[in-house]
Amino acid sequence: MSRRMEESVEMSASRPFVEPRPEASGGPDRLVATLARHGRFAAAATLLSTARCTTRALNSLLAALCSSPAFLRAAPSVLRRAAPHAAPDAATFRILTSALCRARRPAAAADLLRCMPALLLDPDPRHCRAVLASLCRCAPAADALAFLDDMRRRWGVSPSRADHHAVLDALLRDGMAAEAYEVVATQMDADGVAPGLPEFERLLRAFRENRSFDAVDEAFDEMLLRGLVPGARAYDAYVGALCDRGDLAGARRMLECMDRAGCPPGVTTFGVVVAGCVAAGDVGAAREVAREAVRRGLRWDAPALAELAGALRAGGQLARELLLEDILRDGCAAGLDASPFQQLIGGGGLCGGRGRRSGRRDTDVLAAGR
């Protein structure tokens, strides 16, 4: 159906222009709107291209066309045919770009907005933000970042915190952590939006995942220089990065720094260091860290144990012995049932050799440890 409509629109270009009768002033506008409202798109497009209609009539037809992705591709042709009579206005661009965003074509919508200054038109801030949000969801992060700059430089629209968060999400999704850091550390300040702990926590995790350890240090220092007090999640990401780079001594010192900063480490942070020590092959240090957590009165609950078990599973027999002896015996939360936990960490043979020597099954050892 849309193909026939397009053919009708194209054929209308060869028809002679008919000057409307004076008594019919305003009639073509109403007729175009009525035809569009009733789905007579080809007839409405023909009338629009041959009669002297207004921009309002053009927008009525475009709004009807753009209500369906099947008809959206005919919209540019309608716009061209109406050009001698009805100049597009800001509403025209809003209709078209909104439809393109709904059709998951935000890059085309952004290109349309960039054409507006040539017509002495500027998009309004709400319109810009809608296109930016669609770019962040459906387009490469680099496109969203470029459009954010256009908002600021071309149209004088100051990005909001929500705009920066959307761009940050897109950049981290596409693995562009360095560009995300630039947005947080530089652009947000320039736009009058001060970054907070959530932004830096996400950057720390992203840099750790990328094994960009120098960037982890830079982001952590930047956070402190801004007077932001790290929370447990920020410390966990930083301590984890220290372990990943093999700086176990630095990770253990950071546990003491957390105490002095008034953010004492919990079982999750201790678990990060335990897993880091095991990964480095220093099971003795891992035991010391686990025992320190127990001495502090910390107890692992099921979610914390699940996370630690996943980190230790690749550590081999010694790691599993560590898990059983130094945590399950004294460090489990009260009431933690042994059977579900055994399933949690893979079940069977956690400490097979030790269990066989003692003549007891693992579940017996776990029960005795509670």
C-alpha cells in the first residue's frame, strides 16, 4: 500500500498547478487534514503538491504518515512536493525526527536536526534530549557523544545530568571507558553538572574490567581531589584492581585505609582480597585475610559466599580447603544451611581428601562448622 502511495506522490509532480479560487481560501488545508485523518494519504499528498496549502496542512499530513513506519519513507517525498507552498517549521522537524526515533533510526533524526539552522530554525531543548536518548539506546556511542557536543555548541542547549548519564551508559556499553572518563571529569563540569560517586564507581569498575590500572588510579585520585568520600562499592572496585595487578600488599593496606576513612571493609571487600591472594597463588596470605575478617566479627551470608565461591572455584584444591576451613567453620552467618551452600559451590568433593581422611562427608564437616 505504501508503494502505491509513493507512486501517486511521484505522479503528482507532473500535474499542472491549479490556483485555488478566492472563495476556497483555507479549503485545501482543511481538505488535506481530512484526507490524512481518514488514511487517504495519496490524495492528500496530491492536493498538497498542487494547491497552495499552509505549513499546518503539511504537518497534519506528515503526522498521519509518520504514525506508521510503513508510510514513513514517503514523508521526504511529501516534504519536497510541498516546498513551493508550505515551508517546514520546527513542528515539521519534530514530527519527522520523532517518527525516525520510534523507527529506531536516530542517526537520521540527528542529521535532520543539523539541517534546521540553514532554515533559521533551532530545535528546542526537549526535542534535542529526546533524540539524544534515542541515539544512546539505538546508535553507536560515538554518535551520541557527537550529538551531545552539537547540543552544546550548535544550539546552546546545556546537557542535563540525565543527558550525561545516558551518554555515559552508551560509552561504557561500547567499551569506550576513556571517553566516558572525559565526559565525567571534564564535560559535566563545563555544563554545570557536578559528577558524583555513582559516576566514578562505574568508571572504576569499567577500568578494572579493561585492566586499565593506571586509569583506575587516576579516576580514584580524581574522586578524592573533588572531595568525594568513597563508599564500599568504590573501594571494592579499587581494591579489586589492586589485586588484579598483583599488588596484594597495597590491597591489604587499603583495608586499613578504609577503617581510617570511616568505611570499614565488609565481607565483600575481604572476599575480593581473599580471591586476589588465591589467584596470585598466595594461599597463606588468603588465609590470613579470611581469619582477619572472622576476627572482626564478620560473617558471610549466602550471597557473599556465592560470590566468593565463584571467585575461588578456579583456585584448585587449596582454594577449596581455604573456603572450608577458614570461612565455613567460623565465618558463616548463623542459620546458613550446609546443603544449599554445597549445591551453590558445585557440590561434592569440596575437600575430598580431607573428608576421606576424617571419615566424614563434606556435609558433616559443614554441619560441624556451624
